Amino acid sequence: MIKTVKPLKTSLKGEVVIPADKSISHRAVMFSSLAEGECIVRNFSSGADCHSTLELFKALGVDISFIDKKTLKIKGAGAKFHPEKQTNTYSFSPYVYPYPCGNSGTTMRLVSGILAGQNFNSVLTGDESLSKRPMKRIIEPLSLMGADISSVDGHAPLTIRGRNLHGITYRSSLSSAQVKSCILLAGLNAEGETTFEEPYVSRNHTENLFKYLGADITINNNSVTVRPSVMQAKDIDIVGDISSAAFFITAGLIVEGSDFIIKNVGLNETRSGIIDVVERMGGDIEILNQHTTAGEEVGDIRVRYSKNLKGCTIEGSDIPRLIDELPVIAVLASQAEGETIVKNAGDLRNKESDRIKCLVQELSNIGVHIKEQEDGFVITGKSKLKGGCETESYHDHRLAMSFYIAGLIAENEIAINGFEWTKISFPEFEELFSKLAM
Ligand code: S3P
């Protein structure tokens, strides 16, 4: 689907409520399915990725039902699943169960940690983009725990033969919440202790929910240890997704005259790097009504048009705290004075698309002065965005939404090819946007 974005003639005003966090929605379904007892999950994401996780756990035999569009009732299986009891599960050979993960890296990587220690065999499949994403990062540590996984040269489909696992201490060279969560989930069901260490702390929703649901977990700076334990179900309210809010934050800062409130935004310290960057750039942003729910910080954000943004350097420990926001931060940086340098972000090349190459190519086309680097990019700001072109989203939801924001301030309209991919994380994106523009 091609979406045409016209330069915005009005400013953005009013209020917008941000839908559920994608990372927490995945984990709420997975961990409640693994827990003992029944719970209600409120404000579940409508994104296709989270629905891939939901369908997968239903196929594993977990009793999950919708109370309404965003509220789930989950009866946990208590650590061990029984797909053989599912009459609608198609097994293509005896005792091998196929589970499609769609476009969702979080589903495939976290579920691998859960299935590796079950007493049945399964195959995880993905769509074209997911089948190109690296899986060695989870296969290697899981194998050290005794898992038996085969892949196509480190890529999906993954064939997982259930085995008894044992704990390990794993020092990861990558800061990755997906790898960390995979290993911690495997550790819950392994013999002995499992410790995962990473260079900088990546998003810690797994740790927060593990604590909330009573798993045996100890956290020491960037090192997390779990011991075998069964979680106890508890109701979960999911906060709004700061990665979705990032598109609105950027729009508010760069669309002239804008002043609005973004409500219910998750403000977890391991995710809020974009707020720090906006402050570093001199953007007008204010946090209101901050409080905690189900172990997560949440609040409202007031954002105002900021004429005098300044470029900055984004690197090191910043990166895991804003990894998914970098495409839209590039749009923001295009309107700041001076250079913005993004480095140490090489893993951006392993996302739904090669987010360095594709971003540089498409933003250059729109008129941004952006240079590709091996592990990031450099932007020289105050670019006039000419637009008047067709951009490609490369089946990548975050690129599609970033180009939409660029289109709002371009001189001529922009056509975005593959805009329907926004359904992966944020199906409500355009509808919420148009409310602010009215
Ligand atoms: C996620 C972790 C991040 C992020 C992804 C969601 C998660 O990936 O980019 O969108 O929910 O754990 P990495 O762990 O690969 O950095």
C-alpha cells in the first residue's frame, strides 16, 4: 500500500493516548502462560507481532481468551506445555510442532528459550524478513545450556528438540534484551543457576515482570541471575509504548506551533534514552504524572515545537536505551543545528531491515544530509526536506512511520511504499495522528 503524506499546514494540538508497549505485551502473554494460576492482562497491544505471540501460546495449549479487544484472560500452564492435547495443532511428523512467528524477532528469540527445555520438539518459522535475521546469538548460549537446535546457517526455521537444560554463566558481547530474555527464560527451567551479563543494560522488562510474578531472580548492575522457579500469575496492566510515542515526540518538536500531551507513556529508565537525547538537543519536553504500574514507570509527556534544537552525539550506553527510536531520531536531527553523530549502533543492520543502509538511502532521497557509517550515521542538520519523491519502507514498520513524520515538514508530498507494515507495532498510528492535526 502506498501512503501519500502531504506537508502539514496546521500545528499539532490536544492529547493522545499511546497504545500498549510491544515488548511488555509479548512478555505478559509468555510469562502468564508459563505461570501457575489465572490472570487478566489489560491494555494488550493490537500490533501484529504481539498477536503472533498470542497465537503461538494458544497453539501450545494455553487457555487464552479475549474479554474485550484489549483485555485477555490467561490460565497459565505452569512451566510445561502440552501441545499434543491441542486438537487443532497440526504436527507434520510425530511429536514435532510448527510455530509461526510472523515478522516478530522477539517472539522467535524468547520462545526459543522456553521451548528448548520442554519435552517435545518444535519448529519456529518466520516471514521473509525474520528468516534473514541472525539467530546464532541465541543458538550459541542455548547450546551451552544443553539445548539441541538446528537452523539454516544461523537463520530460521529453527528446529528445537526439547532437552533437559543446565545453567551457565554467559558474558554476551552484545547488549540485547532478546538474547538476555531468551537465556533467562531457559534458565527458569534449567538445573542450577543461570547468569547473563551484557556490556550495557538493555531493556529490563523481563527482569521487572519476573520479579513481579515471583521468579527467583537477582540483579547486579548489568548481570542477572535466575534460579529454577515457577512464576505465580498476577494481573498485568501494560503501559504505553515509548517507541510509538517517539513518533509523536519528534513531530511535536519539529512541526511549527505544536503543543500537546502524550498520555500513558512507559518511562522505564532502560527505554527512555530518547527523552535524554531530546533534552541534550534542547527540545521542550516535560514529564507529568509519573507513577509505577506492574513494576514499570509511566507518565504523560508534554511536547512543544522547539525551533533551536542542537545536534548531539549518541553512543555507548545510550544505544540500547533508544535502539528502536534511531530512525525517527534521524528525522529529528535533520532539523537541529549542527551535526548529530550516531555510533556503536551496528546492530541496527540486523533489525526488520538494515536500518542504517535503508534509512540513509531513503532520507537522502527526501533531502536529509546523512552519511552512512559502519555502526551508525552522521547527520548535518537544518536540512530543507524537499520531498516530492517515493520512499520505500522495506517492510519495516519503524521506517514507514519515520518517513511519515519527515513528510509532515517536507516542501512537497512524499509517497511511502509499504505503509501497511505499520500494523506490526502500531496499527492506530495514523488515526491518532490525524486527531492531533485537526
Ligand atoms: C526487544 C529488544 C530489542 C528491540 C526490539 C524488542 C525486546 O532488540 O530492538 O524491538 O522486546 O526484547 P534486541 O534485543 O535485538 O536489541
